Amino acid sequence: MNSQVDVLAIAAHRDDVEQTCGGTLLHSAAIGLRTAILDLTQGEAGTRGSAAERAEEAEKAAGLLNVGWRQALDLPDGRVENTWENRLKIVRVLRELRPRVVILPYWQARHPDHATASTLGYEACFVAGLAKVETGAPPHRPFKIVYASLYADLRPSFVVDISSYVERRFAALMAYRSQYENQAPGGTLFVPQEEIREKTLALARHYGILGGVRYAEPFVQKEVGLIEDLTLIPVQSI
Ligand SMILES: [Zn+2]
């Protein structure tokens, strides 16, 4: 077998993937692709909940997203750094799972962990292909890297139709009860479930409109698109 999974989503924190590309993972699983999630941190720095609680929640969310494999590395939460050691931790996972596609966070972000996870993930994908970097497993370089750009204010390269999956994606996000359950204390940092729901649907609707569908998730790719048949290019112009 050439690869253990088809699509691997890498993100800094448990619940990042649920917010930025959970619908795409659900759709990928629905069309028969094998999907996986690698969270770089365990969530010990969160204002609410413990790392152990978040581990349970992440497992539940993975089940809702029909993901076959999910693990968290032990990078310090709030201090994700692009070091050789951290790259090697990701390289070991890449060589074990051998994904064809890797989804990374977009490289500019408000949260430094998100931005660093992007460059760290990219460099790990590069290093994973170097035969002379020995980890006990054969080298592997993903064919494609795409960047989940939901929280970046820019025009995506493409969007994925998630119209059939928005409810399940929201349920996966709400599996993080320690983070999102309605609670009086906690100030403005934690918004009630209804507001989160409205925001996630509004964003998905915005990107859906760009793609001519109801709900969608946006991605950026650094490469240009390559077209075989002009008559099959989706998204109507006028
Ligand atoms: Zn995050």
C-alpha cells in the first residue's frame, strides 16, 4: 500500500480542525478517502478544562468527523515553536501515515501557534522526504499541501462544498464541552453556543456563495490550478 491515509489535517490545537476543515474531512470520508488528524498540542494552557478532558473531547469529535486516526503531540500549548526536534516529531507521523494530502493552517494568523504550525508543518513535510534523515521508517513526502484559510481574510484558491455536513461539523465542535458549553462566568472570551453557531454558519455561507453552493470551507494552495477540460471547470461566471 502506498499510503495509510489519503488526507491528514495538522493543526496547533484540539478543536482547530473542527473549526477550519471539519466539513472537508467529513466530505472526504464520505467519498471514500481515509482521513486523519494530528493535533500538535494537548491543550494544557486553555483557560477552561484540562488536557485530559480535551483528549476525551477530541476523541469524541474525531468519531463525529468519521476520522480513522487522531493523535496529539506534546508541543507546549501556547508555545508552538518551529524547531528541528518538533519537525522530527511530525516527520515520524508523516512517515507512518504516508498521506497524499496534508491540510495545514494558513500561514498568517492572529494566534502565533496557528501561524507557526503552518511553517512547522510545511517544513516537516519537506524533511519527511529526505532519505538521509533517519527515523526508522522510509521517507515520504506528501504530494499536496493545502492551507485551511477560514480565519484569514483573503480570497481562497478553492472551496469545498460542505452543505451536507454543517450540522455534523457543528456537533463535532460542540463535543468540546469544556470550551463551548454555555457558562455564565468567563467574560467575553467565551461566547454562547448560539453565537458560535451563527458565526460558523455565516462564514460557511459566505464561502459557499463564492463557490456557488450553500455552505463551503475555503483553502489556499501555493501552486496554480491545472485544467484538462475547459468545459468542466466548476463555479459559474455569470
Ligand atoms: Zn487554535
